[in-house]
Amino acid sequence: MAAASQKGGPVITGIGDDCAILRPPAGHELLVTTDFSLEGVHFRREWHPPESVGHRCLTRGLSDIAAMGGQPLAVFLSLALPPDLPQSWVDRFYRGLLKLARRHQAILAGGDTAQSHSGILADIMVIGSVPRGKAILRSGARPGDRIFVTGKLGLGGASVRRLFGGERLRAAGDYFYPTPRLEVGAKLRGLASAMIDISDGLSTDLAHICTESRVGAIVHQAAIPIAPTATLDDALHGGDDYELLFTSSKRVLREIAGVPVSEIGEIVNGSDVRIQDERGRSKRLRSEGWQHFSQ
């Protein structure tokens, strides 16, 4: 297990006491995010190696921090485990989580364990920081802003579709070990007017920005960067990509921190989100990505 504290770091006291004591950097505000990873919903033991489950569990929180333009400080993990789960599975889960945590200098500073009779439940909390007043919100998009995404979209949706189809995928690569775009997010402070991570699908996450910003959007179908093996539907609705979706009125480079950036549309007046084909025909882009509690 990673050290619970670092001399001079953000975690003054971590594992071993009833509470952790954190020291945020001077002139920064704290970011707090929490995410459940549930067996049978977010992962399956027959599909995902334990290291991948741990990695993906932490990626969910780190990606939220990236979407606000922040940097992670500390991680808290609560696990509910079936009584017959082998200890080797738990050890490998921690191995995957801690490897990613070390890569981004995030300290595992506490958590809890309990027994579960309904599969594995992992609740990850990530504490991050961002310079005061510099957090990138969902509510800052304005008509005339252009819409951008990092990387390629649809790999998550395509991989799940193939797994449900009975294919055995090689347990490596970006689907099993996605990269949270923390460095990109930090570089977008002062450049992006609004931002969100694409965990629920482009159609759903763009709708979140439009709702919070009270604007509409037009997406150019031909400009969407689609991952190999993925379809347009995977890219629009699949989710589980952990790329960044952002808007800006400023000049944006085609590559940021080594990650490709694609312009895919523009923010407009109104409230409709529409997708336009190469012939200029448009239709409403429905939010068909992941939605909790939907049927």
C-alpha cells in the first residue's frame, strides 16, 4: 500500500488515524468527487482483471478532477467485498489502483472495508485542488464558442458491445487501462469556457454542458474522432472513454500535452443539441448515453 503521507506534501496524516489531515496548496481551492464502481454494472470479474478494476475505479475520480482543470491530492477508498472473494483478487485490485495513483502523485490516505452479499462495491473519493477561481465549470459555454474533444471516442462502448457479443478481448490497452487527462485539463485553465469528462457518452455529456450553460449546440458528424473498431453510435452514446469535452472562444491547438484535440462543433443560442451531416442536414442529438436510474 502506498505511503499514507509525504513530508511537506498535501497529506499531513493519513492511514492510521480516525481522519486524514490534508494541507491544500496555498492559493488553491479543494475539489471533491466520489464515484461508485459496482460489480455487474461497471465491471465483471469474467471480463476485467483485478488490476484493471482498480485502475478504472480510480480513473473515474481522477477524470472528474481533470474535467475541472485540477490536480489530485489524496484518494479515499471504501470497499465492500463478498466473504468468499480470494485475497489475491483484492491484492491485485490494489496493485492496479496504486500504480495509477503513484503515476499522478495521488496518495491513498484512508477508506473503509465491509462485507458484501451482493458482489464487489468500490466507492472512490478523490480530493484535488485548483488555483483559486480557476476551476472550469460546465456552466461557462456561450454562443459562438467552439466545441472540442480530446483523443478518439467510442472505444469504451465498442469494447462493451464486443464483450457482450462473446468476444474475448486482450486485457490491456486503453479500454482496460484508460488514461485520465489530468495534464490536458490543467493546461486548459484560462482557455476552456466549460468542460466535462466523457464518461456517460458524448450525447449525454454535451447535453449536461448545454443544460448548465443554458445554450444549444451543433455537432458536425464528420468531425467526430472515432476510435478504431468503434461505430458512430459508440462514439456518440457509448461512454466510458474518459476523454475531455470542452468549449472555447479562443484558439486551441490540435494537440495538448501530447493528446490530439478535435474541433467537432459550435455552441449556439437556444437549447437544442443537434448533429449535422456532411450535406448540411441536421437532426436532434438525443441523449442516449449512460443515465442512472433510466429504463
